[in-house]
Amino acid sequence: MPESNIPLFLQTLAEAIETSNLCLSEKYQGNKETSAVTVLIPAGDVDCACSITVSRSVITEALGRLGLTKIYEQESAPQEWTK
């Protein structure tokens, strides 16, 4: 992904988390928190890792716009985005 698309990627993630089945289900149940995001922080000078549950339709559509075409082409991409 081009570095210039990082802000768009983060914006897209927010929308994709909020519209995920998991987050919507938790919201419907009256929860004020979601388990759609899990952060793992290892010891030492090692990068952290996040596990994020997102809406498939939102993130799949965004993959092509973000320049993640190798992943996106494996999904059901509109033909004009895979050329």
C-alpha cells in the first residue's frame, strides 16, 4: 500500500469496525464497548499487533482504492478495479 494511503486506511478501518457484524451485534445488545479490536503488546522492543474484526463489504471495497490490489484481486472485485 502506498504510504500516502495510510490516513485513508485508518479512516476506512474505523468505518469497517463500526459496521462489522460483531460491533453492530454488541451495540444492539446495549454494550458500550466492542471486542472487535484486540491489541497484543509483546515484551521488549518488538512491534505490537492488532486483531481487528471488520465489515467484509466495507474493507473489500476499500482494498482496491488503497492500492492493496494483490489481496483485493483475490476477492470479488469489480472488473474495472482488477485491470
